[in-house]
Amino acid sequence: MNIERNRRGFLKKLVALGGVLGLSPFAINRMLGSEIARSEVDMGGDIATMEATMVSTWNHGMVANKAGFGALLNGGSSLDMIEAAARIVEADAEGLSVGIGGLPDRDGVVTLDACCMDHKGRAGSVACLEDIMYPLSVARKVMEETPHVMLVGDGARTFAIDQGFVPTNLLTEKAREAWIKWMETHDYKPVINIENHDTIGMLALDNEGRLSGGCTTSGVSFKMHGRVGDSPIIGAGLFVDGNVGAATATGLGEAVMRTVGSFLVVELMRGGMHPQAACEAAVKRIIDSMDVSELQVGYLALDKQGRYGAHAIHGGFNFALTTANSSDLIDASHG
Ligand code: SD4
């Protein structure tokens, strides 16, 4: 207890010293090494603790968050955390729902959707992107290098190649076999909670209080060629308001798009709701407006204060919560 108090006293002095030296809280944190993910920010006399927090959907949220915190430790922003997290999952050829290895559409073509948004409300998105392994990184390039928010199909692919991304065959043997098996029945029924490794939606708050988010997916399996889901649609699969909070969605995109789900969650938080209550209200909006017996949607939210929430229509949705001190896989509430 005393040791903890002494440590905190030492940190406060160091923060104050950093302030005198004109260092930002982030630079001070760098001096603090392992303390990097927890800033003590001088708020006009009061020292407030600002803790970096990251939440990401499904089991693969654990490795994603780990990569995100790795980026933070290297001096990255919350947007860098999001991009690093996305890339680790996008590059995993075993995963059937994101990046390389994602299940293809009905024509056997893997098409990827992704977007990102930062605390300033800047947004980038790609949809129906073929042959490019890191769609969220391409979305970030759209955000940072073009006057647009969204590029799709061939245009997105050409842009990505111009930006130095290398065309890659994204259809793995495992995914091709699943598609061939699917063709025996041609039965189109979205699968609820694919192996708990579905679309990855990620929300991060860095220790300067900046919120960012990202979402990346191969979309629902065996979709029609050209179909775009909610994941790359700003306001549907992802929305970030740096002054309020951020939300992301997973599940059947059509249900999320029809209710502009992530925007709804953020607007409810703006009205004062806790992220958990906001996710529950957005799920209820879907339940009240359509038959949900065969469809799953889950929302994940993180507000500016670092409070989080998650809720889904059906059970089985989980998310990873990571801070400087811990990383846990948590089952979301449902119903
Ligand atoms: C989509 N929302 O394309 C994505 C798929 C997904 O969990 O999230 N599955 O509709």
C-alpha cells in the first residue's frame, strides 16, 4: 500500500517535472517506460489519471489488442493502435472472416470491407476490395491521402496498388474448400457467430484521450458478388466522435445498416447514456423492427471516459478488453 502510494507520489512529481520542462503527457509517459499506458495529466492543479483502453470484438480481439498496445508502446496514437490491431488479424490466413483466408462470395471471390475513423471525425473506407491483404490500412490511406471518404471495387484496388500495396491471392485452400462445399447446396443463410472469429471492430482510447476506431471484414460468407455490408459504412459498422465516444458493430450488416447502428449508439451516449445502455438500446431498435430469430448483431462501445459496453441479440458474442494492467475476454450480454 505504502509502496503504491510512494510510487504514485514519485510519478506525480515526475509528471510535474515533465510539465515544467514543457513535455506533453505522452512524452512524460515515454519517460515512464511501463507506465506508458497510464497518463497522469495535470488538469489545472488536479492530477487526473488517463488510462489507455482498447476493446475489440470476438476472440481475435485479444491478439488484436496486444498488437494495438504494442503500437502505443512504440509511441503510436489510438489510430496507430487500430491499424496495428487490424493488420495482425487481417494477415491471419486461418481466420475465415477477415483479410486473407476470409470466406469468398458466391462466385468464389474474396472481397473485403474496412474503415477507420479518428478523434477529429476524419474517416476513410474501402468496400468490395479484391487482392489486397490490409484493407484497413488502405482505408487509412483513403482518409489521409485523398479528398474522399470511400473508395470501392476496382478503384479501391488501383488506389491501393498505387500506394504500394502488393496484390495477393486472398483465397486460401481452406476457404476455397468451404466454398466448393457450399456450392453443393447453394443455401444462403448467414451464419451466426462464425467460430467466434467474426468481423473485427476495434475501439481505442490512447493516453492523450484520443479516440479512434476501425472495422475490417470479408463480410458475410457467400454473399452476392458486389454486396457491401455495414462494416465499411461510416455510421453503420463504425462511428467515432472524439468528444463523446465510439461504437462498432458485428453481425448481419443489413440489420445494422437499416438502423444506422453505430451512429445510433454514439448519439445515445451523447445524450448521456452509459455505453452499455446505449448498446442495449441500439440492439432493441433492431429487435423491435424486424424478425431477429435467425440473425445476430452485436454492438461494442467505448466512451471518452474509457467506460465500455457490449450487447448482442443472441448469446455468443464476446469482446476483448485491454488496459495497461490487464487483458480479458468478456462475454457480452444479450437479448
Ligand atoms: C457484414 N457485418 O458484412 C459484417 C459481417 C459480420 O459478424 O460482422 N459478421 O455484414
